[in-house]
Amino acid sequence: MREDIKKAILQAPKAVHKDGKLKLVIFDCDGVLVESEHVVGEVLGKEARKYGWNITGPEARELFSGVQLVDIEKEIEKHVTTPLPLHWRQHAHNQIVEAMYNDIHPMDGVETILQTLKDFDIPYRIGSNSSQEEMVIKFKTSKLTHWFEDHRTHSGCDVERPKPFPDLYLYAAEQEKVNPEDCIVVEDSDTGLKAAYDAGMVCILLRDLKKPAPDYRGLIRVETLNEASEFIKEVVQSQKK
């Protein structure tokens, strides 16, 4: 185990401590379970350009990752001279859903980490700002549907405040009847990272180590889901001793 991860464990909630107990893993969806953010970035970049904001697809992907449409709408309106049409959010949602039928893929290592959790009998849930409709399509297109049960998939649309607020992750823990400090969240965005941190949960951040990240105490950084899987294995095995 890397030295930076060992140090992070000392500052993290007890879910990853030897004398703790990992009881739930909560996954973000986009950029963690499925590679879909390029699709969303292209659609939203095209929409923004249509109304006068000269932003590229990759820039839109970076800026809007993990952000709900209501906040994306506000951000676009900051860069254009006239308000977006009354039903723009529904239009954008429809465009995104249509695009998702064609170009969504599972993230490398996703089935490995899910099988690891099953092998260790650790429950898992999903907490995503995406709508339930979008997640159903993403999992169907990426052939991951058999891994997820509907009642264990939670959307930011289902709580009063989506990420970056902690409500969604706290709701998932509540549904599992576990304490937040006994949970691990797997995230890739700063928005989701803040939600996990404010929920009092351990967060595994899935991101290239060369890229910057917020300086949260106890943050576990990995580059791949396979690394996350190995980390969870080590945690669980240490807690059984």
C-alpha cells in the first residue's frame, strides 16, 4: 500500500481502520461505473455554443462533471446575453438520453470491484446526480444492468439537495441502515467528493494522480477501479484479523 494512502487512512473515518467495519460502498455513476461524461460534455457543449458561449466539448465535460442541469443552466446563462428557453432543461435532458443509447461503455475494472464486494458480502449502492431514467439507459447500454437492483440506485432528483450537498449519500446510508462513518464512497468529481466529505464518509477519488484534487483530510486517491478494489480487499482483510 502506498505511503500516502497509509497516511490518509489515519485521518479518514473508521470504515477503513483495522478496528472499524466497512458496511457499505456507494458508487457515483458517471466516470466511475460507466464512461459517459464525454457524451454529456458534447451535448452540453453544443447546447452552450448554440446560445453564444464558445465552449468546447472537453471544456464542458470538465466544467459540468457531476453537476445537475438546473445548475448547468445557470452557468450557461452567465455566459450568454439572453436567458435560455423556458423548457431548456427538459430539452437538454432529452438530448443527453438520446445520445446515451449509442456511446456508453463500462469503466475498466468495474466488474472486478463489484465481484470483490460480492465475494466479501459487502453491500453496495449508487448515488448519482443523474436521473433514474439516465442510469437505466447507461447500465443497459454498457451491459451492466444485472449488477444493480433498482431499489439500490439513488438519484439526486430523489433528494431535496443533490451533490455537492451530502444528502444523497446520507440517504443511501440511511436506506442501508448504516452509519456514514462505516461507508466508502467512490467518486471522480470535486462535486461528489465534497458531498462524501460533508457526509462524514471515506472517499476514494478515482483520478489521474498527476491531476489536482481538493485537499481533504483522509482522501484516498487511486487511478483505476482495480486499485480501488485492491484497497478495499486490504481494508476488509485487515478488519477480519
